[in-house]
Amino acid sequence: MTLMTMLGAVQLGAAAACLVVLIPVVMAGWHLSRNRMLLFSGVLFITLAVCVHFTPYFPSVSDFVTSVSSVVVFDHRSSCINLVNEISWNVMPSVSLQRFNATHNISSSLDLYEKRWDWSKSPKLNACDFQKLSKSDASDLLNGSWVVVAGDSEARFFALSLLNLILGAQTQRMDSVRTDLFKRHSDYSIFIDEIGVTLDFVWAPYVVNLTNSMMGFKAKRNYPDVIVMGAGLWHLLHVTNASDYHFALRVFKSSVVSLLPFSPELGMNGPLIGSVSVKSPHLFWLGMPMLINGMLNTQEKRAKMSDAMWHAYDRALGDSRLLRQTGGPLVLLDIQSLTWNCGPRCTSDGMHYDAVIYEAAVQIMLNALLIESHQSL
């Protein structure tokens, strides 16, 4: 008897056993029992017991159960990526405001308020087990990586916060980093030999600059491990045209999808036809902050960077389908929600926010990296 014949006999025997056990129970109970609900419960229990017992003998059923389990795991990871920006804030006065006299410029004194943040509490978020990574944890996660941060001043603040986490207590080195990183309209690069991490900051105030950077990676056939990109504030101030911004984002998205060695349909590590298998970068989009129009420091900014225009730019980002939640390749670092929830006490000019905003954004990125790389602490 062949193996297939034996399996067929086992399956047929299992089916016959189900019929032999269940049919007499149903027939006898239907005529004799006065409590048909109790009968139904008993039959259901016996059916489930028999099916569970014989499931291993049915390969198709076993395969189905396995496939369902894998889908559940994938959905869990995907939902955690979608929830990683769910941050809540607690902004409290650090000292009594009565201690400050009338000449003290409270509106520009961000240190008057103590700002604490954490992931919101809910069963779904608790299941994701988001954590604030320490210097050691972040160093282990990024060990040997090439990280590129590209964009405008918001990206500079993000790069500074990431370096501050990794370098930690090296105060003198951080002072040098801060001076060199914030040289006006310039690129910056640093190699942290202790953990083999290279971080490049690329000054890219417009989306077209980001597109050019992607073309440069492709031309050199050399891709960073992590890329954090974001641009919009300069376009909002100097171009002030949401349709043009939308078009630039669509071109940028096309460059990301076509130039990198992965297809969104194939996942993060799938090679394109005819190419070698190359591990794709982890891609993040650094969103624009909420603008507090009345706090902007020039009349031009208050006129051009209105609430209506800001929302038009935000809609352009959504319509471009650049972000993961709209089917695109980039994971959002939601600076909008971080700045909105932290509020005006976290900014002195209505545009640039306290360092704690970018510290939270760095932690969001690191937790997303843990999820995407299937790692845990």
C-alpha cells in the first residue's frame, strides 16, 4: 500500500468515525431529549473534540490553520507599525510662574515646562510592547549601520536627537556635533567608531532634493540601512502651492519605488526581476510640524503659512500615497501629532519645537525598526 493510499484510508476512517459517533447521538437525542438546547451543546462539543483529534490527519486542514496563524502574526506586526505614533503628553510647569517677574520672557522659555511623554494606554498598544530605548539598546540596534537623515531644519533636529541618544554622556563631543551640524545650509557626516555607525545629514529643503538624493544612491548602487526624509516647510513658505507640492511628492515616490531594489508588493527584501537580492533600506518620512500661525516670527510666514495652506499641504501628502498607511513605501514619523499634542508650550516660534519632540520621534523610529527587523529587546 502506497503512502497516499494509507493517508486516504486514514482520512476515510476518520470521517466514518465521525459519522458513527455523531449520527446515533443526534437521532437518539432528537427523539428522547426534552432539552434540545442541551442536546445541541453536547453534539457541538463532541464534534469539536472529534475534529480537533483528527485534524493532524488532514493535511489541507493543518495547512489552513498554519496559514491563518501566519496571517495573524503579520497583522499584529502591521498594526503595531500603525500604532507606533500614538503618543500622549504631560506638560506641566517646572516651577511656579509667580517666581518670574514681568520682565521675564516666558513665551520663549521652553524650560519653564516639564514635558513628559509615553505611548498611550490601550490593550492594542500594550500588546505591541513599545519601549524607550536606552543608549545601549539604540547602539545595539544600529550597530554597523549607515543612517541618512535628509531634509530641512526639522531633519537637523532629528539627527541631533539621534546622535544625542547614541553619544549620550560625551558632552564635549556633542558640543562639537551641534556646532558642525547646524552650519547654515550644509551637509554633515559623522562616523561613530565605537559602534561602527555612520550618520549623514543631507541638506534637502525641497522634495526635488530628496529625489536627487535617491537617484544618487541608485547611481552608486550603494544604499543606506536607514533613511529618514522629510521636506515641506520651505516649499510652503517659498512656493506656496499645494498642487506643485503634491506633484513633487508623486515624482519622489516613483523614484523611491523604481530606484530601490524592492517592490512594495514583494515586501522589504524581495528582489526585482533580473536583480540580485539586496536588503532594502528602512524608509521613514519625517512629517511637518503643526504651525502656530500667531507665533510665527515674520509677517511673510504668517501670511503664506496659514492654517488653510498648511492643511492643503497635509492633504497633498496623503493624496500622494507616499506613506505606508496609504500603500506607499515610507513609514510616517508623525511630527504633526507630536507637536499638536505637546502644544504651544513646546515651541518658541510656532515652527521649531523643543528637543523632546524629536527625542520622541527618534524613539518612534527605533521601535518601528525593531518591528520591521523582527527583533526584541
